[in-house]
Amino acid sequence: MALVIPDVLEPTCLTRQALERLGSKWRVLLIYALLAGPQRHAQLRRRLPGITQKMLTETLRGMAEDGLVERRVLKQDPPAHVEYALTELGKTLQEPLAAICDWATAQTGSSPPPA
């Protein structure tokens, strides 16, 4: 069976569309953070130094629209309590991201940091 390489240069290519959705630094880092389990907005902000509140909110909203993240309201009354978790689709990215980590550490000759 021959390896089929998609034409990622074509705007209609599904692989290109997936790469564009995951191409954001913050999206990939949020996926890593959420692999540890559901977390609240403030927890995620602490885990991602450098991300602004606005960027975190926009990125989580976009990831929810793409079906990667689920927003759960834990308490309706003010102050509202909301947490974010990976959906089943979002969890499927664990293996491909682990492969990227393995590749990166193999290039540097160092061992990966503990999870």
C-alpha cells in the first residue's frame, strides 16, 4: 500500500485545515495543559505564562467551536464557576502530540521532562 501524501497547499485539503486550526501556539499548549484533566480559566492562565486573559478566552472559545474543548458551567450563580475539558476529539490529539515530543527530544538528545 502506497503512502498517500495530501496536497496541503490546496485550501480545501482537510489536512491543511487541521494544521491551520492547530497551528496556534496557544492551542497546542492548551491541549497539553488540558490533558491533565478539566481546569478552570485561572488555572490555565497560571499554567501558561505569557498568555493574556483575552487570548486565553478567545482561544478556548475557538477550540470549543472546533469541538476540541468543552466548557462546563459548574455553578450558575455569581460568581459563576466554569471549567474547561478536552472533548473526546481533543483527547485524540494526545498521541500525535506525544510523537512530536518524542521527535523533538530525539533531535536534542535530551530526555523529556516528566509529565
